[in-house]
Amino acid sequence: MAPKEYTADWFSSYIPTWTEWLGKFRGKANLQFLEIGAYEGMATCWLLDNILTDDKSRIIVIDTFEGSMEHRERDEYQLDALYDRFMRNIANHRAKISVMRGRSQWILRTI
């Protein structure tokens, strides 16, 4: 398994709540999840490791990979490399993820 690289943790504090609410879906076949705004993929990887564990379950990720207001205050290099870092972080799960790069208000009209 390739090591993951996260420059910020926007997700870990939600793990207990997500475990409580989504735990009943763990291992179920043919689940289809949608994640809007993935940043570096920490929540995406957690979902795939802990909930979407069946081989037939999938996730669609929509993100601009441009960061948002709170991200733009951070080092510009990190934002420039955001998409590449996300792709490296999800590499072990690539077959179960559809990545749609762009604004959700436009992409959602197409799916």
C-alpha cells in the first residue's frame, strides 16, 4: 500500500459520527456514494477502507482541486499539487473511484 500524504486534516474529527451513521452500510454490495469536495482524499480513502468495502461498491468524487477560501491562505505549492496528491492518495482504490474535475453545479447536471 502506497503511503498517503495529507497536508491538513479536515476529516478525522468526523470519523465517530460517520462510523455511527454509515456503519450499517459496511460491506454491502453495489453501494454508490457521491462526495462533493474531496481535497486530498482523506474522507474518500476512509469511506473505501471502512464502508465501501465490497468489490462492487463505488464512489464518485467531484472537486475542482483548486482549493477554497480557507485553503487559499495556505502555501500556494500545496494547492498547485492538490490534484496530483489526491490521485496518489487514492491510488490503491482507483478502480472503485470516478473522479470528475470541475464545479459541482455543472457536473451534477451531467450525471
